[in-house]
Amino acid sequence: MSSKEDLQILFMLRNKKTRDDGFRLLMNRYNKKIYWYIRRLVVLHEDAEDILQETFINVYRYADNFKGESSIYTWLYKIATNECIRHFNKSKKELQKVEITKIVVDNFKTSNSESEEAILMKFQSAILQLSEKQRIVFNMRYYENLSYKEMADILNSSENALKTNYHYATKKIKAYLKETE
């Protein structure tokens, strides 16, 4: 269900006279959330910035096509997810574990405690070992706290398939964390 603010933004986006203002409101409201969703999937800031930009370009370009069957929030996540998948397909080269560890270390050094940093690095490394689909599902559920229904709308998948993906992702993460203890 769309909020009153989202409905106002959508109205503004569909009106040529107020489209730019509506777009600015939309970016102010969702820019940070969508960025961090993307960032957790692709890890690198530069990639996340590029994908975020493509996401909002598509939102601006296709605002008239949004039917309102889902919330703007869900629509944004769907576009961002599709852009992430496009990015994954474009750079299909799988990172080796050594490269993953280096990326995680370089990008997650903001923690104050060495033990917190080590835990975060292990956790992020575990997530990066998942398949693309499982990584997307895990991030949507764990970090974004999306319901399975919202995820099904975004990913055009059944709720049961997503529950299965999430279950296997959590099992793989737990196994990876036990292996690296």
C-alpha cells in the first residue's frame, strides 16, 4: 500500500510540469535506502553508485508506466534489483575468494572494534559466496526486512520459492561461518 507521500510523488512524476520536483522528492525519500540495498549486493561503492544512477534514470524515464499495483518502494526495489542482475550478467567473471576477502576488507573498515570488523568481514564473505539469486533474496529479507509477498512482487517469483532460497542461503552462511572459525 502506498503512503500519502508516495501517492503525491507519483502524481507529481506523472505531471510534466511537476515531474522534476516529484523526482527530487522521490530521490530524497529513497536514495539512501536504495543505495545501501544495491551496495550490499555489489559491494563496491563505484558499482553501487552507477547502478543507483541507472535505477533512478529508469524511474524517471518510465514513471508513466508505473500502474500503482504495488508501492513505489516495491517498484524502486524491482528496478534496482533488475539493474543489479544486469550488472552481474555484464561482469559474469566470478571473484575468487582472495579477491572477495580483499574487497570486503577494503570496503568495511569503518568498525571500531577488531572483533566486530572480523565478524562483519566473515559475514560479508559468506554472503558473497551465495548464488546471485540467494544473495538478492537474503539481502532483501535480512537487511531490508521485506516480506515474502513484497519480494515475490519484485522478483516475479513465488513466495515458497523465495522462502526456500532464503532458507538455503542462511544454511550456507551458517556453514561458511562455522568453517572459518
